[in-house]
Amino acid sequence: MLPFWSDDVAEVWPVVGRLEGKEAVRDYFVAIFAAVPDFHIDVERMAAEGETVFVHWHMTGTFTGASFLGIEATGRSIDLRGNDCFTIRDEKVAAAFIAYDGMAFAVQAGLLPPHGSRMDHAMTVAFNWMTRARKRSGADGWPYGLPPSSGSERSCASGAHMLWSMRAAWQSAR
């Protein structure tokens, strides 16, 4: 793949962000292929005009290999569709913007619970509780919006109790 990328290629990916240089792109693909040993991708459509090429693809595989972005393999199947927008200069990829449903990937890989599940509901409740607590405290920028000296210790304690109860309920439901 390296011969097809310019030395100063820049790619933007969901979750990962910006990759600078062909070595960074190579390392990212090495990590993907190691994490998903049966990685397969089909190009479903392609369109080009000038130096811009759009590719619509369908990727399948199983997250059974090495860890990916620090997350250990879950053994779950991945089935995604996405789009790449390439900029081609001097017959090499100079830039790429990759788009796919990151939430679908996270659910399929087992990183997030399935939509509509009990755990999904519990996470929504916890998230909304933390959002309301942040708004009440007027805090921004501190994890969970609860600054350590804002007098929110009582809210933290009740939130911790709620999260602990949700964890226990989820474990008993499994």
C-alpha cells in the first residue's frame, strides 16, 4: 500500500482522528489487519472528478485478533458500510476523509450495548443524570461536570450509588 500514498498524506478517520504521513497510515492499517484477521472489503461504487475520488465500500470481519486502540478483541463480527473521499495528486493519495457509522462499529465490536437493550437504557439514564448535574453545578471542563470543590460531594455520592446499582442490576440480568 505504501507506494500508493504520498509521503505527506493526511487521513481523517472516525474515532482515531487525523493520521499524518504514510508511515502513520501504514501503522493504522497494520493495527486494523492484526485486530481483524479476516478483514474483507468490497468496493461497491466509485466516482471521480478531477483529483477527487469517492469510494463507497462494504467491510466485514471479526474482531478476534490483537487489541485495537487499546481495546482487547471481543470476538464480535463487524459489518460496516462507509465512504472514502480521496484526493489524488501525482498518481498518489495526498489526502483521505473516511466516513462510517462509528456508533454502529462500537455496538458491533461489543464496545457499546445494543440499542434498546437494558444496558443501553442504563447508560442513557446515567448520561442524562450527569448532564443534569453538570448543568446544576454550572461546571464545564471537569470530568462529569462535578468540580471537586463545588459542594457537589452529595451529588457525587448519589451518582456513584446510582452507577453501582446499575452495574449490579446489569450483572444480575446477564
